[in-house]
Amino acid sequence: MARVDRVLNSRLPVREATAEQALRAEAAIRNFGFPPQKRVALYRQLGDDLIAATCNQANMRGRAVVKYVHELSPATVAEPLRHLGPRSDARAAC
């Protein structure tokens, strides 16, 4: 995610192959016709679905914690993950 943010916002350099891949992915999302407000709704639905799927697991005890960030800088993405560290068995960012 951080590399994509750096490519799209012209921040720190990234490898050319990485930049090309990030631009292709961004174009694909844009070409699907997801304006920013639709993307927010899509991520909110994904978060709700992850929470529901975790709650519906009969063979485990767990709780999904979903945090949203409005900026994709490495520090902004890492901060919520860092706070969850001592209290969680697994963490992910997408």
C-alpha cells in the first residue's frame, strides 16, 4: 500500500516495475467506474463483511477490528497496526 501511495502522490522513489504495476492497478480501479465515494462504500462493506465472517466462525474465538485511514502514508497505515500489536494474534493491512 505504501508503495502505491508513493507512486500516486509522487513521493519517494520506487522501482520502475513497481510504479508501472501500481499505475496499472489504479487505472483498472478507475476504469471500473468507482468514484472516490463508491470506493469508500466498497471498503466499508468489506470491513463489515470481515467483522461478520469473524463473528460467524463457530470453531474459533476472535474479534475483527477494522480501522480506516484517510491517508496511505507508511506512518498513517502503521500506527493502528502498532497499537493492535500487543493485543492481537494477527494483523493485516489492505
